[in-house]
Amino acid sequence: GAVVSQHPSWVICKSGTSVKIECRSLDFQATTMFWYRQFPKQSLMLMATSNEGSKATYEQGVEKDKFLINHASLTLSTLTVTSAHPEDSSFYICSARGASGRLRDTQYFGPGTRLTVL
Amino acid sequence: QKEVEQNSGPLSVPEGAIASLNCTYSDRGSQSFFWYRQYSGKSPELIMSIYSNGDKEDGRFTAQLNKASQYVSLLIRDSQPSDSATYLCAVAYTGANSKLTFGKGITLSVRP
């Protein structure tokens, strides 16, 4: 149980284009989803927290107009990197947390999306 | 500022040995404690969660929590080369709006 998927698993795009990454909880309802970014050899950096049906809360230093997050349902959140540039190349990972019991207390991670901007 | 500190690594142990990974945290209000394993190029995978003082065992893994000392550890018995990965300690409050605070991770290498 508690499986989270991401799509795509990797993407290469040209500078200036927008990229959408999907995060789905497959066997539970995710009331809260988190988006992280990880550069090589570095730790996870939380970008934003999203609750279903409300606006995302962004961490300090993360541009909300550049990283658009939509948590439209209890099983789907999307991250859109707008006008991507090479410095946005990174490993983007989502996690999801459920509504009750241990699902509420634990974050389950998706497999990640590797973004390369040329 | 909530902080989670892990031993500076890397840690190298021979196959079959016990690997001991340690973590301290600064916020006494923390209520949930997690160990994640992350293989190179992959996302974190939950290994253990612990909420109460004492030991919690799951197969070859034992998590130990001491809230008075603000200390949580992970023991891996009979270490295998497949255990070679980065181990992340994470701490959170329990509740709807809690976030995980991660340590920087420690890289474990198990020598055949």
C-alpha cells in the first residue's frame, strides 16, 4: 500500500519551454502532497506543500510563478516548471500523505522526474 | 530553526557486520521519526518509522528513539552490499500540516 507514481520519469526540453510533472497516489487519498528538488550530491529541498483544493504553500526562495502547483484532486498534484532554463535541471520528487492513521503521519515518495533543460 | 544532524560520512562496513547510523534533532516537540533509504539516482524509500521511545525492529533493521537525548538511530544487522545507499533521517510533528525536516544523509558502503 501507499504507492505514489510520477510521470514522466525523465524529460528533456528546450530552454524557454514549460514542463508539467504529474504526481499520483495510486492506492490512497493524498490530502497533502509535497514537491522536492534535489541537485546531484545534495539533500532534498522542499519546494512547496499543497493541500487538495487549496493554493500551495511555497518555501522561502521558491518562485511561485515559475513553479506552478495544482492539487486538483485527492490523488493528483501537478508541478509545472514554466519557462524552464538550464539551471532548473534537477531531480524533482513528489511525496504524498494521507488523511488518517499512519498515512497521515508518513510521507511516501514518488520515483522522481529527472528534468534536463538544454 | 529545526535541525536534524547526521554523522558525517561516508560509513564503510564489511558484509555481515552491523551498521549503526545516528541522528540528533533540535526540536523537542518532534513527534515522528523516519529513516529513508535513497539509492543513487532514485527517490527516497521509507525504511522505518518510530514514534515512541525504545526500539522498533523490522527484519534486519532496528530503529532506536530516545526523546530525552533527542537521538534516533538505525541499526542494520547482517549488512549486505545491497544496503549500500544514502540513509536520510527525517523528523516531523504529527498532524495535518507537518513537514519533514531531513538530515543531510549518510552514505553507507557495505564491502563484500
